[in-house]
Amino acid sequence: MRLRHPGGAPLYLSYCTNVHEAEDLDGIVAQLDTYAVPIRARLGTDVLGLGLWLAAPVAAALAADRALRARLRRELSARCLEVVTLNGFPYRSFQNPVVKHAVYHPDWTTEDRLSYTLDLALVLADLLPEDVARGSVSTLPLAWREPWGPGTAGLAARRLDRLAAGLAAVESSTGRVVRVGFEPEPGCVVETTGQAVARLADVDSDRLGVCLDLAHLACAWEEPSDAVKALERAGLPIVKVQLSAALETAAPDALREYVEPRFLHQTRNAAGDAADDLGEAFERRLPGPWRVHYHVPLHVAPADPLATTIPVLRAALAELVGGPQPLCDHYDVETYTWGVLPPGLRPKNPEQLAAGIADELDFARTELRELGAST
């Protein structure tokens, strides 16, 4: 969906398709009809934005074949769907029964990660609507924190230099600008915006920046105003914002039904104590209150004593779009955990999932309107 900031700049709102399983082109096209078309109809919007997730094999196939890219663009246009951003964090198999630490591989020390991201940039350049100034690709925050040292840091830095050069080549060959945003996440080499400023100080800031995930920001117990101002001072652009909410509670026992085997749910408390997964937090008896990296539906308030970090999301949006001009133009709702919610909260069929995603997008649209955006 497109909105307009009070200052006149466009804002692009989408939902991330990494919640769906398809990892080949036919499956991706099928999911457009199963989910995106009903979501667009439910929202009553002329055009629906998708934050496409393309697994590495299909990204490589599309990058190698202009005709395939043209087919995907036609399929999107025929359904009144548009793409200005891609999620390039998961490499493949993101909805496997067990993902956990595998999502951080391959990391930015590897050639595979570089090739995948440049494939995505080339694909996105051909998918971008003609009237959109630039596209964005989000990616992992360099690597999981272990192992990491001077040697791996140097290797990653050289990959980022080649990434910036590759993005420049995409612009030269297609005329389209694509930027890549590194997404701070608990437990990674870049966990906070402060670490982003330190680790990414020497990157080409015309092409590389930060993807600000608002659940991750909350789990790091960062104040949105401080985080956004630190990035501004460093000249590190916010390439993309992921609209997400984490779980929060002062009564951790209420979270036991959220322990599940697929995804990693990093847990942090206000004192800085950390566990790499929710089950580990229980084993170590971390004192509360907890914030848990568990992306929960934006529009649903859980029963007491649980809460979500929607207040952090609102405070961050006020910083990002509350000024005379927006600090970012790409906003992607990223709730990929619908399928692992406790059984009573989990969608029972595709229709229920589409309805839930539409409700999340409507919630996000309303929040942006509250800050003066218009449709």
C-alpha cells in the first residue's frame, strides 16, 4: 500500500512473505492467489505491497533469466501487487520444522551470502515500479556472534566492499537504485544500533545502511529516539523498517506455551541478562521482566500478564515519520511466526492466515495515519 507523508514524500507499506513456505517460482505465484489477493481485497486497497522473500535457488534462477523476471513482474501486476523491498535474511528453508541458528548461515564471511544478495538486487531492479525511486533488501547483521574475530571481521568487510560495488553495477546496468540494510538482532555480531554504528562505520552509506526491526530494537531494550538519533549522527541510513512486535512480561511463567522448536527466541531482561532461546531463559531462571524475540501479530493484545512491545513500535514510528520528512520510506510488516503460535492463537487454514495478515496491515496503516500520513 502507498501512503503519503504530510511533507509529501511517499511511504510504502507491505507485508513480508517469509511467513509462507514456497521456495520455487510456481509456488510463489500460487501463494499470491492464496494470500496476497485476498489480503488486498480485504483491505480495499488498489495496490498491495509485498516484501517478497525469495529463497536462494529461486533468486539465482530469476537473476540468470530476464524472461523469468518478466514473468514474475507480470504475475504481480496482474494481481495489482507491487514490490519495493525484498527480505534477504533467510537464505532458504525458513519454514522448516527446525530453523534456529541455521538462519544465520551462510553469513557475510561467505561468497554465497554475497552472491545471493546481489542476485536479489538484480531481481528487485526489474520488479520495481517505474515511479519508485529505489528498492531495498534486508540482510542479516553480518553473522551470529560466535565465532567472530579480526580475521572474520576483515573477511566480511571485504565482502561489503564488493557488495557496494555490485549494487553500483546493478544501478549502472538497470538504471535502478537498490540499497541493502543490515538488520541488528539479539545474539548477532550487530545486536544494537550502537553496534551497527561501530561495525558499519566504513561502509558505502549511499548503498548500505540499516534495516531497523522494531521487535529487535525492543528486545535490546533500546530507546527508539536514542537509536534513531545515533544512526542519524553516524550518517548511517535507515534503508528499511520492519514493523514487528515482541512479547514482554514481568511474569515469565506465562510464556511457557510459547516455547517451540522452529525459531530462535532470544530473551533479554531490563538488567541486560541474556539467553539465546526462550527455553534456555527458563532453564537459567532469568529474572524478569523479559522481552522475547517472538514476532507476534501487531493487532492482537495478549491476555494478562503478557503484553507486546507495541509502545516501542509507536515511539519508533513517531521518530521515523513524525518529523517534516520521513527518515525511511519502506515499512514491511514481518510476522513470520503465525505457524508456531500457541495452538489456540494459530490460524487453522489459509483464509484465517490471510485475514490475520490483513488485520496487521490495517493496524500499521492506522498507526501511520495517526502520524499524519494519507492514502
